[in-house]
Amino acid sequence: MAFTLQEVAVWTTPRGVPQRLVWNGTRCRVTDTPTRLEPDYSALTHPAPSLDGWRFQGSDDTGTTLVFDVRLDPESRVWRLIRVYE
């Protein structure tokens, strides 16, 4: 497992569910049913507005499969990669 706050590109359905992700120049298709992450208030003294987050499995064109945790920054509207699991 690796921790990061890297910016990533995430494509979603109209309902906001991830379908694809580009990380480090590699495109991954979501290959399972994404699970919504609970808001992470650990670094905040006051709860923030809803922080959209998802965990999902993604596979690239070579068949490499990883699990990604991503969150949408509510202010910048940028997706951030929080964790990657092998």
C-alpha cells in the first residue's frame, strides 16, 4: 500500500461513480463496483462539506490490476489519489 495526494484524472458516470482513471500516464478501467469512502475528517478541526471519495479496482491494458482510493477536493474540484494497493 502506498499513500499519496497526487492529482489524477477520473472519469465518472453522470451520477459521479468512477469509470476510468489516469495515473502516472497509465489509463485504468474500473473493473469492479466502486465503494463510496466515508468522509475523512482526521486532519480537520471542523467538519468540511461532503468529500466525495471512492475505492475501486482498476486494470490497465497490460492486465496489471490495482486498488485505488480517490477523493474529490471540494474547493478545487480536482481528484486526488489517496492510496494505491497492490
